[in-house]
Amino acid sequence: MADTDLYPVKRALISVSDKSGLVERARRLSKAGVELISTGGTLKALTEAGLKARDASEITQYPEMMDGRVKTLHPRIHGGLLARRDQEGDLASMEEHGIPQIDLLMVNLYPFEEAVASGTDLAGCIAKIDVGGPAMIRAAAKNQAHVCVCVDGEDLDSVLAAMDANDGHTPLNLRRKLAAKAFARTAAYDAAIAQRLAEEVEEPSQACFTQGGPLLKSLRYGENPHQKAALYATPEKRPGVASARQAQGKELSYNNLADADAAFELVSEFNPEERAAAVIVKHANPCGVATAETLADAYEKAFAADPVSAFGGIIALNRRIDAETADRIAKIFCEVVIAPAAEDAALDILSGKKNVRVMLTGKLADPTQPGWMVKSVAGGLLVQERDRGRIAQSALKTVTERAPSEDELADLMFAWTVVKHVKSNAIVYAKDLTTSGIGMGQTSRLEAARLALRKAEESARENDWVAPMTEGSVCASDAFFPFADGVKTAIEAGATAIIQPGGSIRDEEVIAAANEAGLAMVFTGMRHFRH
């Protein structure tokens, strides 16, 4: 390391909203001979702990004003942060105007994100927008060649360790690392503010897409071991994998989190006050979905729908996990169980499977809640609204000579809910509010229908059923049938009713095939493509 990379820390400005660990760290700086400057509540906490610190108003020669809104926005503060120590002109300006050199900045911002998360009204959120903090952070980060900037206590711990190792100096590589983190922090902070304010605007600006948040955890790797990965939070207040409490089990992997998210979003579609629901997901696709009067029965039905694929899968439940359900889950190998809550007895049972990750979300996600979905492409981001599309039973259009029965309608609505969460091209067979066969991710709708039938036949063999559960089932397609061949496959599978968006130039041909076989068919006018 070159000597020019090292700069001493002689003066520090500390102004924090989160004061945990503040006094201990400030005391270490003081023992190292660092002069402390502070403001407001931070200054009070330091002086009450017996530490000597200068009030920033002594330096600016202006008092704090406007309820503390104006205190550090002053040339004697920003000049001390921005002055280049190797530029004679900057040093001369400091001398002329009585600007003290500031070598270390420790600032964490007003808790705006916490205010949003707690449901604070707009005025309260605006009151938590920090102005001076981000300005100082950016100034110190820009002058990374000479100044250390810390946005949390761990950053200051790193600086103190470097000072101990380098006789009170910090190395350039550390200052640059801290600067990069500081700019990321202010970017995420501003993104949270922009997102909250956009909620108050009928047509928010789309000139820039802003989204960001703090690191929640670094993951061992991504989809594959050679890929790095991490989980970050966003300002969105939505129950799910990012905010869930892990009650037990091994560390969650990238794939665990992605699959658990897919499972939980689907199970959240089912109202727990009406019926219990269970979803089993493998590689981001549902392989078994069912509803029943009890959670244990819903799980058993979902598992039986595709027991082969369920091995090593992700299980999502829409009700509190009870002991009976936990006992049944414990009989198989699964990676994750995610639910709003769990009884103590259920957790005791699942603790016998120490590697199973149990995630508790507090409540279900709201399928109608607005939000954004983001996908990276080369050189850009594809951004779209979350698929909140839902069709009421009364909005279905019967297009065949025969209308569906009440039981068929219930199964059609169930299958339509499931197919929304299946990768396209997608076909779902369902019977008695349980999936019978699911065909997903195929390059043709015909092949998706064939795959769904093959899965149903496989499940029949595994369960020793006389016939696959597609006999007497209904069929859901995420998009229209471009040809009658897909419908004919559904007929061969034993389906008696079909739900699909409609809109093909060959709709008449498709409807005719359904009429010829005596099927009922309804159009939704809405599709659910999913990549």
C-alpha cells in the first residue's frame, strides 16, 4: 500500500438517528485523539456520556433553526468535507474562511422507510425525509480520496479497525468501498421517497425507474454455485419471503427463496376464511394445488396430485400450520414450508426435520395490491405491473351450447386461479378443487395439454388410482387455443368443461369442437402469460 493512499483521521462529524452503539464507538474515536463534532440529539447523547464534542453550530456560527431542518447545510461543514487535501487552492480557502477539515463522517438517515412501513400518513413520511444527511454523505463520498464516510455502525467499526492497524490512518481502498456503499444508500433512500410520493399521484412520471433497498442477506450462491447472489429489501410493504421470519432450518438458498415466493403468491389467492389451501411448488411451478375444509386435507390432496414432483418441493399454506398438517408434512422430504403462522405443537413436530426451513410471514399477500415486477435484460430492465387480474364468476362468457354446472364452475374458477401462476404455455386440469395435471413452460399449447395429461397419468400410477383424475375434470388455459387440437386433447383426457381467454381467429373452430363433444366452455377475455 502506497503512503499516499493513507490519510489520518483527526476530526469526525457524527450525526445519527439510530444511536445504537454510538457512545462506545465515539469513545474509541476520542481515545484515538479524534476531535468530535455533532448535532442535536447526537450531541446530547455524547455529552451526557461524558464525551467532549463540539456543537456544529459553533463551526457554522448559526444556530439550528426551523425545528432542526437547517443545521449542517453550511459552507463550513461542506467545505470541510469536500476540500481536497492535495490542492493548495482548497487549503487556502479553508484557511481564509475558518473551515475545519473533517476527515470522517458518520451519518445514518432519518428513518423514512420505517415510517412508510409503519403506515405513517403522507405528512408524517415527508417529515422523515432527510436533507442534510444525504447532502453530507454525498459530499464525503465524493471526496473519498481523503474522507471516510460511514452510513451505519459496521462501517465505523471497519474504520476503527483500519485506524488501529495504520497508526490512525485509513487506506484508500476502504474509503472507496465505503463511498460506494454510501452512494448506494442514498440512491435507495431517494428511491423509497420517490415510490412513496408516486402513490399520491394519479399518473406518476415514468422518466426514471427507481427501486432499491438494503441488503437483507448474502446468499451462498445463486441459481448455480458459480453465481453470486444476495437478497435485498424494497420499500414495498408486502408479506412474503423477504420479510418472513425463519422459525427453523438450514440457510435459505436463492432457489429456495424464489420457489417459496412463487408458492406463497399462489396460496395467497385463496381466502383462508372460506377454505384451507395448500400449494406445492417445484422450480417455480406449482405441481400440486388443492383446497379443502381442513389444512391437513388440502395438503394431502395437493401432495397426491403429483407425488413424484412434490419430492424436495416447497409447501405453502394459507392458514396457521396445525399439528395434524405438520405431522403429515414431516413424513416426506421437502425444502421449505411457508405459511402465515404455526402452532407451537406444529413447530415441535417440524423441528424433527431439522433441515426443513419453516418461514412464517404473519399474514397472506394481497393479490390485488399494486406493485412492480422487474426483469433484467441486456442493457436494461423490463418493468411491468404485478398481474392483479381477477375475473368474477359473473363475468364469464359461456360460448358453447352447454353451460357449465355449478360444480364445474367452481372447478373452473379454481383452475383459472392456478393457471395464472404457471409458466406459459400453461394448461391446468382440475377436479374437486384439486389440480389433476399441470403442463407448463411448453413451446406449444398442444404440448402443454399433453404434458398435463401425462402428469395426471403418472400420478394415477403412483396413487394406484383406476384412472387419472383428468376424468371428469375441467381444463384451464392461460391463453387462447390457437387450434382445436388442444381442445381435442383435453377431451381425450376426460375434461368436461374448459376456461380460456378466447380471442383466437379460430375461436369458432375451437367452440365447434367443444360442442361436438358436449363440453361447456367459458371465455374470460383475460389472459395470464407468465415467463
